[in-house]
Amino acid sequence: MATKNREELRAARHKRLRKKVTGTPERPRLAVHRSLKHISAQIIDDTTGTTIVSASTVEKGIEATGNAEGAKLVGAKLAERAKAKGVNIVVFDRGGFKYHGRVASLADGAREAGLEF
């Protein structure tokens, strides 16, 4: 049996999670992706397969990179954009990552800015 690397294990966790978590037009999915340097998030309607809004530390205007501070800014920016599009309630998809550190910080930033999940 071949050993799996960290990314393959994360992908398996994400696949397992996605069996239960889907985005609808009434309650879209907030998907998070974390890399070593950056963090990004999208709000997705899975019925049509479209991204409603997105935010990332790669964008101009978010100076902090992939730290907890930057993640909180990304969550707040995402929530602000979602509210402008009329999205108030989402379902959280942590993407196979632990709900800890930057992922939890992004969720806190989104909640503080008014998103419900």
C-alpha cells in the first residue's frame, strides 16, 4: 500500500465532507482554501455551479498575507461582498482543513461582519 501525502489526505477529508455539505441558492456554501502563504474563500451556489463572491489575501487592499490577521480580513471582506449580493446565511465548508488557526479566524471575521452559519 502506497503512503499518501498530506494533500491527498486533505482531498479525501474534503470529499468526505462534501457528501454532506452542499450550497443551495437560499444557503450557499462558503468554501475555504488555505495554502502556505495565502488563504482564499468563495461563496458558491452548487445547484448552478457558480461562484457568487470571493475574497483572497492575493487581492490588493488586503496587506496581511496568510496569517490569522489576514484570514480575518478576508472573512470580513467576503461577508461585506456577500451582503451586497443579498446573501446572509451560508453553510461553512472548511475544505478538509482543521477548523483551527487561519480557517477559524476567517470564519470569525465573516461572522463578525454579519454572515450567519
